[in-house]
Amino acid sequence: MRLRAWLAERLPLDDVLATLRHKRVPHHEYSVWYYFGGTTLFLFAIQVGTGALLLLYYRPSAAEAYESVQFIVARVPFGWLVRSIHAWSANLMVASAFAHLFSVAFLHAYRRPRELTWMSGVLLLVLTLAFGFTGYLLPWNEVSFFATRVGTDIAATVPLVGHALVRFLRGGDDVTGATLTRLFGFHVAVLPAVATALVALHLLLVQRHGMSVPPSVERRAAADPGAVRSIPFLPHFLLRDLFAWTAVLAVLASLATFYPSELGAKADPFAPAPAGIRPEWYFLWAFETLKHVPPTVAGLNGEFVAVAAMGSGAVGALLLPLVAGRSPRSRAIVVWICAAALLFMGGMTMLALRTVTP
């Protein structure tokens, strides 16, 4: 009690607890989608914790990176488990972030006054993918080396600045130890700093505007206020969130234990690329799309057209609240576009998994 009184005198703990006690969360048939935001945040916290443990032994250089990971896996107590948890939580975090984004789009939670909440969420998804890309090369194994070379080659299709962009990502003209050091810096310093600021902004906006209610539920509540109820955030919603985190933790522990992350062979920059090189599953749809694009489209480089279309889609997603959500017709168009995008990405991913041999 003395410690609590000491802290309360110096920190606004009572104000925070009072706010949480008075905060209420809408409860309806779509409420299950609310938990993906908290799940993504929980997995991000696991990434930070396990990443910090791996940093105690990892050496970011072409000469020592592979051996340091090998030492973590073979010699450090439970090192293999920490590395597997870090790898699997990254995959689950991407899946949870995608589920959260698409559920928000389908439930039209980007409507006024939540435009900035949506935009910060889209940027956080982009950062999540950037975390995956920058962290892929760090073990310096054969698969990650050549996959990074293919991934950075795509940047060369950008007109005017393509070559400079590739050099910026690689730290030179080819994937070398300089690339490893550069991506390591982005992975452990630049991206976490930006992500922490965006997460804080996103949570602040969610706290400010509360959980969105879908238009169909709003209409039902307008006709019959008693038809839609809400529950207290503390403890009801928080306990449900904790249950979801426990379930995710159980899945994560099972995957890390029974399907540990493999290290593979050390990268050899002078060796030919092995057959079946492919990126992580969340980039497979883009990888497969580029394979099916013709060399030229309307007189332009086909790869450039495909990358430009993907970039336009990302910009369109970021600006979605500014051009949609003001009428039922526009919201219906958003649903159809999101459904088409989800089907396209899922279809291309399945096609890549069937046609590419690991």
C-alpha cells in the first residue's frame, strides 16, 4: 500500500484506472474481430523480448552472423526455442495484422472520426512487412541471401531512382556484408523507433475515439437501443483479450517446439542460386504476380507496371477514409475491392505454394 501511495503521488495512476473503469466496449456479433488488434500488439511485444535476447549473442557481420546464430541454436540454453519463437511470432504477427486490417475495412471502422486511426494502422502493417524483410537476411543463410537479392532487385524497376534505391538498400551494388549490417540497423533501431511512435499514436487514437460499431449494428441500435449492449473494458474486455493472448501463446509455443526454425546452409555469394528460392509467405503473392506479368505492358516494362500497381494499391489503402465511407454505395464498393484483393492475394499465394519447390 505504501508503494502504491508513493507511485500515485508521482504518477497519474488513479486517473488512468478511472478512465479504464469507465471505458466501455461495444458487444455484438462482430466483436470477435476486435481482438486481432490486441493480438498483434501482444506478438509485437514477444518480438521485442525475444529479439533483445537474440541480440545478446548475434554478431551482424558476414563473417560471423551465421556462426553466431549457429551458436545460439546449438550452445545457448533454450537458444533454439527463443529463435523459433522469434521466427514464428513474426509470421503470426503478420497474419494477425492482415486480419486486423481487413476486418476493419469490412466493418467500415475507417469512417469519421477514425481516419487517422486507419492510416496509422496501414503504416503499422507496412512496418510489420518491413520488419519481416529486414530480418530475413540476418541469419546469413543460403535461402535468405538469394531471396534478399531477388527482393532488392525489384526496387530497380522504379524509374529514375531505382538504381539509387537498390544501392541504398544493399549498401552497394550487390548483397554483401554491408547489406547485412544495413538491414540489421533498420531491423533493430530505425524500424522499432518508428513502430513504437506509431503504436503509441494508434493506441491514443483508439482510446480517444473508442471501438467502432459497424453501420448495420448502428442502425439496429438506432431502432432499438437495447438490442446492442456494451461491456466494461476493465475487467470484462481485458480478460477476454488475455484469453486470446493465452491461446496465441499456446499456438506459438507448439509451433516453436514441434516445428523449430531451421538454419540451413551458410550463404555463399559466389555460388549459383539454389532451385526453389522464394520469399516468406506474406510476400509470395507479389512474387507469384511478377512471374506471370508479361515483359511489356502497353509499351512499358511489365515488372514496373506490376510494382506500380501494388504501390498504388498501398497508397489507395492509406487514403481510403478520404475517398470512401461517406455513403452506403461507397462502403459497398470498398467491401468488393477488399474482397477481390483478399481473393487475389490468397489465390496467388496458393499458386506459389503449389508451383514453387522449397
